[in-house]
Amino acid sequence: MLVYGDVNSTVAATLAAVKIGVRVAHVEAGLRSGDRTMPEEHNRVVTDHLADLLFAPSRDAIANLEREGIGRDRIAFVGNVMIDTLVRALPAARSLETHQALDLRAGSFVLVTLHRPSNVDNPAVLSELCDSLAEVQARRQVVFPVHPRSREQLRQWDLTRRLGGVRLIDPIPYLAMLSLIDSAGLVITDSGGVQEETTFLGVPCLTVRPNTERPITLTHGTNKLLPPTREALVDACQNGLSRRTPPPSLERWDGRAGERIVRALCDGARFD
């Protein structure tokens, strides 16, 4: 059984397979934030220790697995499958020109995604984030595709009005979202995958979290971690952020991770 990522179904499927003697391979193995309060962190650790074969996206992920006592013979360094999807989908996403449909100026608007419990389940934190985004909106266009969890909390605590002129839209399909990320001047997020997509595309990203399981986006990419405060967010939006050239080469972010997974499964390759 192939399982992917770090959601609840990942660890549930892994546990069910192990119980009946089915071998498990985990795609995107070894990512760690070091924050055991994150539900995804529990899922990553349990899945990796139960799985028979671990497909690591980066060398830091391999180091994490080895620190936890997992043998190198179980690990294959295949690269980042999320970038496979992005590379394949990008031409179609760009052809949509979603920013034009929303009357947004390419390269200057701010795209927001927020959904993590630490940001949206605390009324004080969410209130401060709303005030911050409203202040950013006074200087730049801000568009916010609102996750159902976030929309419910905004409604429950009557915070929508605190967002001022921020443009709230319903969640959008992957290609449309990728189109917006590609044309944004800045992304504010608490998502994991968006950190990688912005790094690959050279789009500045502010991640409203104290840590990330994708440290390569900090050391080699466009990502910066921020606390959920008005001062930090507004200051970062105003100072020192400009669109960058995409990194020339992040190791095995080449759109061919899926091919390496097939070779690992069929031929026993490990790609050291």
C-alpha cells in the first residue's frame, strides 16, 4: 500500500495495512516540524515508524529518519512529488489567468490562506490576523480564499468586518489556486505545500507558524516564518520582500520524483 503525506487517513491506512500484514510505502517521509502539538506531526512519526519503505523528499528528511533509528535500507531519496504535480500543471494553471478574472494586478497582490487551528481556533489570534490583513489591504490588494474552518470561525466570532477591504472568496480548485500563487506578489499562509510551491516559483512567502516541516524553503527558498502578530505581519509585508528568481536547482525538485518511486518499488533502487 502506498500512503502519502501526513493527514489522518495516512496513518489510519498505514495502521490498517500493518495489522493485516500488507507492506506499506510512505511518500513524503521524514518531514518533521519538531512540534508535537501539530496533529500532522503525530501522523508523520507513527506512519514512518510503521512503514516498510520510506520515500524521502529531501536530505533533511533522511537525517530526521536516521536520528529516529530508522535504517538507511528502508529509505529512498526520491525527491519532491508535489513538484512533479506543479511542473505538470503549471502551463494549464498559467493559461487560466485567474488573477485577471478576479481583477487583481499580477505581481503586486497578496494571496492569503489560513486554516490551522493555532491561527483560526483562537479568537484573539484570529482577530489580530484580521486586523493585520486589513492594514495590509490599505496598501495592496489582498485576496483570501477562505477555508471552511476559517469561514466558520470568522462567522462565529463576527470577525469578517475586521478584515476591511480584504477580498474573501470561496475555496478554488488546484489549477486556479496555482495560477493565483504564480501571479501573486506575496503569499501569506500557514499551509505546508504552499511553502514549497512559492519556493519553486520564486514568490515571497510569509508562513504564520513558529516552525516548518519544510526547512529547505527557509534556507534555499523564499519562505519566512512569522508569529501571528500585527506588528510582525505588517512590517514583513512593507519591508524587504520582493519577487525573486526561482532557485536554480533544489535537489530532486525536477518533476521526476514519481519516476524514481516506480524504480524504487519495481527495481529496489534507493537513489543515495
